[in-house]
Amino acid sequence: MANEITFSITTTRFDEDYAPSDSSRITTNFANLARGEHRRQNLRNALAMIDHRFNDLAPGHDPERYTVELDIVSVHLRFSDGEDREFPVLEMLDIHIVDRVTGERHQGIVGNNFSSYLRDYDFSVLLPAANAGSTGFTTPDDFGVLHGKLFQYFLESDAYQDRFSTLPVICISVSTSRTYRRTGNHHPVLGIEYVQDSFSLTDEYFGKMGLQVRYFMPRGSAAPLAFYFRGDLLSDYSDLQLIGTISTMETFQKIYRPEIYNANAQAESVYRPSLAHEDFQHTEITYDREERSRLAVTQGRFADEHFVTPHRRVLDQWAASYAAPVR
């Protein structure tokens, strides 16, 4: 049964000339920036912010030494049932770091940003349907299970292992529904560690993907970032690799959630993020957060119509036969 599902990978350079492909999720962070009349300036400004933050965190603090190159990793799932059908399932970012002084290229971390049609389906179609008419919030018993198994199966696939030598790290915003408390732990690159009062729905969802979470606020950041990983976040990656992820994803969060990550005051020892916070700086980058939320529903319905419903029998049988690794 497992042989009925295989994966293929394509990559696209994310630079000021980037334009989303027809199979890219238009709610994906980087795709959203590449739309509209200000697309080129949006991309140019975002990339400059990433380079500036990287050099600020890198040893020596030389503002011109390093530049970050980003590739969009697009993953297609193929059903090997004789009909040669495939579906765009997820996208991530792969980071490369170029030392302008020595000419050396460093492999960064893959993952970083994470987007998935099936996740749109789970959160924007399945979850609202499960709570329609309900007086309390509930999640279906199998919520996120298929998505989590497919992600872990992808990491075990030849497509992933032939292309990438390290496990992914996904870095996103902290949850506005949770409170975070500063610990005494401090990492030289990741910064001050926080812990949350309880797992959020997103934490649990990534947990089904085989990923655990830690929260760190790097030097100069306004708020902690959530790092989802498999393995050992502190020892599996070099300082430059961690800086690449921080500089890239903090830049995106400053654009998408400036109330949290471009705030004028740093998160205190007990911190509750809020998008109602008013003391923050706007970036010079155009981004429509409301449109992104609306499009998530559209794309969730697309996944339902073209992936989940027509292939439900095969997917259910595959999920029942695949035993995801225990973490």
C-alpha cells in the first residue's frame, strides 16, 4: 500500500524576479508578497531585511559579508495507481548562505516556512464543519493524522533523503492563545528560551508531524519564535544555519505580524502575544492579511475537491497501513 504514494520535488529561486507557479498556494507567505503592483519592491525589501538581520547576528557584525539565497521547495504527491495522478501537497524554503569575503557557500536549514493544501483543508474546512452549531470547541479524533503521516513519510522518502542531508526545522509565530514564560536558558544564537503554559492546537498539529517545539527569542528580537524540529535543535545545526532560519523567518513575521515581531518593546518575562497591540512599526512591504485568511478557505476547499474526496479510499487505506515513527 505504501508504494501507491511517492513524492517528487522541484525548486524555484525566491528572489526579486520570483512569480508564483500555478500550483503554489497563494496564501503561502512568499507567494503573497509576489503579487500586486508592488511585488518587485516587496521582494527586494524582504530580501534586504533578511540579509541585514543575518549580518547583525553573524560573528563579526560585518553588514556586507553574508547574503542569503532562498529556494522554494515544492513537493508533489503522486498516486502510483496507473493513472499517473499527482497533487501539490506542501512547500518549504531551503536556505543557502554565501560568504562574500571568502566565496564559500554554506548549506542552511530546509523547512523554515511551511505551507500545505491539506493543512488548509484541516483548519479551514474540516475543523469549522466539526464545530458548526456546537456550543464548545472540539477537534475530530483523526484531526491532523493523515497530514502528519504524509509529512513523516515524505521525510523518509528517497525524494527527501536524496536531496537533503539534515532534518527540517519549521519556524513560525508564537500563538496568541497562549502565555509564554522566560526560563533561565540562553543559547548564544537562538537567545532566551521561553516555555508555554500549554500546547496550542498548532503545537499538537505539528506534533502529529513528528515535530517537537521550543521557543526562543534571539538577540534584538521583539518576541520569541516557535521552532518545530525533529532531533536536537541545539546540536544538529551550525550557528550559521540557525542564523539563516532566524533572519529569514523573523523577517517574514515582521511583515505578517508586525504587532508582535516589529513591536517597539521587547517581550517581557511573562508574555501573551496579541495582534491588538498598537505600539509597533509598519514595514514598507505590502501584505493583505485578511485576503490571506479568505484564500485559506478557498484552498482548503480545493484540497477537499481534488485530493481528499476523490482519493479518500486510497488515503484511508494507506494511513491505516503506515505506522509513523514514534517520537
